[in-house]
Amino acid sequence: MEAVIIQTRDKSDVKFLKDVARRIGVRARAVDTERSHDRYLVSLIEQGLKTPSVARSEVMKTLGR
């Protein structure tokens, strides 16, 4: 399966593109770009939570303090 991402500036364009997709028999869904950015940040945070704990002194050493 492949996907195409089209970013629009106008909600009427989104409606038009979804109608065209429906007419040609493919699925289409509108996604808010802010929500997708939030999901990406959440995934990064969750990945960070899975890393082993690091001592404060190691962090400070890496930061050069």
C-alpha cells in the first residue's frame, strides 16, 4: 500500500480532494498537521522514557558543567 500526502491551505480544497478520492474508489482522510506533530513528539518522548537511567553527574559532564 502506498500513501500520498497533500497539504492544503483551505478546507474547501480538503473537501474537494476527499470527494475526488471517493469518486475514484480510494480512501482519503484529513489529518490536522498540528496533531501529527504532537503525535511525533509523543513518540520521541516515549522512546526517551525507554532508555536506561543516567546519573546527574554524567549529564552535567556531557553538558560541560
